[in-house]
Amino acid sequence: MLEVDAVIAKRLSSDVALINQIAGYIVHAGGKRMRPKLVLLFANALGYDKPGRFELAAVVEFIHTATLLHDDVVDESSLRRGKKTANALFGNAASVLVGDFLYSRAFQMMVSVNRMRVLDVLAEATNVIAEGEVLQLMNMHDPDITVESYLRVIRYKTAKLFEASARLGAVLAEAGPEVEEACAGYGRALGTAFQLIDDVLDYEGDSAALGKNVGDDLREGKTTLPLLIAMERGTPEQKALLRHAIEHGELEKLSEIVEIVRATGALEATREAARAEANLAKDCLKLLPANQWRESLLEFAAQSVERSF
């Protein structure tokens, strides 16, 4: 990861001072760096140890960072990773444009690896992520969306880049189609589990630990799985309260809503769904050679669902 950070610092450089300032601010603000870690872990697990893995690990982090810049504008977010969002500090226009810069820089970097398959994987992932963003926008403030619609947004918006990151390790190692699909399956399941836990933490975490405001999903009108389960299990009065809050993005009764979500067992049910996805991810690793990297990937899946931030 130190090598990846060095690539990030080098590739962030621009002659435009504001780009350096905003891109540097968000990239160096912290974060779990899960996607670049997946590129490295799968490349290492499959025996690829060349510098190209650092370049592609940085690419997926740039793509992820670009989505964050755009997301925070769309969601009108003010806090991320415990710091003010870039749009809160620099304005929406600058955030969107620097997000565009990071996307285009990422594609410049992809070309340097000189693998058409790499371009194919990342171009498709970027397109699907954009579709996921639009799908989520269409679902905003809709208390009647189905679990299937909710999961589709997760798999497009969040899990797709996890999937692409894992697949890239296999592509670099020139693994066969079956192994490549197994790696992609791991990433897809892990990304789904990761987002499910994020949705749980929006109702049971605290702002200091999470680095974002608790209740943000509700304020933005996002109907996540904890809310869907709570509405399914709640009393008519509880359902009416949740429906009204989703439709209007109200936080006035957040404490009461959190209590309903907890009392109906929705948080634990969502955690169980995340554990099931993590187990799917683990099953995908059976085709990989037994080594320390595969063990790390098994541990990675377990940790993703037992976290509190």
C-alpha cells in the first residue's frame, strides 16, 4: 500500500492548483482503501508481483474517489471520513469538475498498463456505477421500493467496483476464465456485504466513529434494507411513521425511528444478510491456490461484516 500511495501522490499532480488541493484533500483524508487492497491481494494470491498492480490499485482508488466527489454533491453531504466534504469546503462546481479530472486521469493510467482487458473491465465498471447512481436517484424518497430494487442499486453502485478490483488481480495474473469469474464473484459479494453493513451503521453507529452524520441515509430519502425490514415487521403506526420519514427525509423523529428499526430486529436481519454475502465471497476462493494471500482474503471477508465503522 505504500507503493500505491506513492503512485497516487505522483499521478494526482496537475498544473492546476485547485485540482491538486481538492483531489489531495479527499484522497489523503483517510478511508479503508479496500478496493486497491483487493487488486493487490488477488494479484499476489495468483502469483503476479510486477509494478502494474500498484498502478491499477491506484486507478480503482481514483475512480472511487471521483464517485465520492460526485456523490457528496448529489446527496448534499457535509461530512465524510470525519472531515468536511470537498463540496462543503470548495463548492459543488469545483467538486464535480475535480471528480471528472480523477475519472479522466484514471483512464490515462489504465492505458499505461497496455492491456485491453483492463480497459474493458474498468470502462464497464465505471458505466455500471453511473447507472447505479441514477437508479438510486430514481428510488429516492420511495418507501415502496422492493428489496430486489434496493439490492440492484447496491450491486451497481458499490459492489461493481469491488468486483472489478478483484477481477483485475486475476487479469494481471492471466488467470483462466473460471478463476477470473471466481475472483469477480468474491468482489461482488464482498461489496454487497460491505454496503449492507454501512446501511446498518447509519442507524446504530456514532458520527465520531463513522466519520459521517448518523441518519444521513434517511435525510437523503434512501430506503435501505433496515428500513424495508422494519416496515415489513412494524405495526401500522410504525409503518406510517417510517413511510412519512422516507417520503420527506425528516430527521425530527430520528431517535424514534432508530428505536423502531432496532425493536423490529431489522439491524440484526441486515447483518445476517451481510454475513450470507460474506460467506458467498469466501466460497469463491476455493479455486485460488492455498497461500497467505488467500488467507488474508478470507479474513478480509470476515472483518467486513463485523466492523463498527
